Amino acid sequence: MDCKELVQKTKLYLFDMDGTLTDTMHFWDDIPERLLAEEGLRLTEEQSARIATLGLVAGIKYIHSLHLSPRADSFGYEDVVR
């Protein structure tokens, strides 16, 4: 069976976007630091600890609230999921 047939015959697709079936949170752990490092910026230990408790949208808003640089102030969802 080729891929097109498989897709046509599939009746259900399951997406685990919140880590219920598989723990995927570790994939997101270093994203804020990587984004900021691209701009030559770093979070303090306190800021890193704070952002670790936040979800994606709240984490982006938190970075904006720090006013680290004009670029960091404009980080958006598309920067995180690229």
C-alpha cells in the first residue's frame, strides 16, 4: 500500500499536542535560551527558572516583558516553531 492509499484509508488521526501520551516537554526546554542566544542575549538563572514554569504563549509574553532587545521584544510563535 502506498502513502496515498494509507492516508485515504485512515479513519482517525491522533495528535498528542500536550504530552499526555508521550512526554515531549523537554523538546521545549531550551528554546527561549536558544532564541536569545541568536541575539547575543542570555537569561539570568532567576529568569530561566521563571520561564520554565510557563507555557509557550506566557513564555513569549514574559520575554517581551523583560525588554532585553527590540528583536527579543518582537519574538512570536513563528520564531519558536520554526
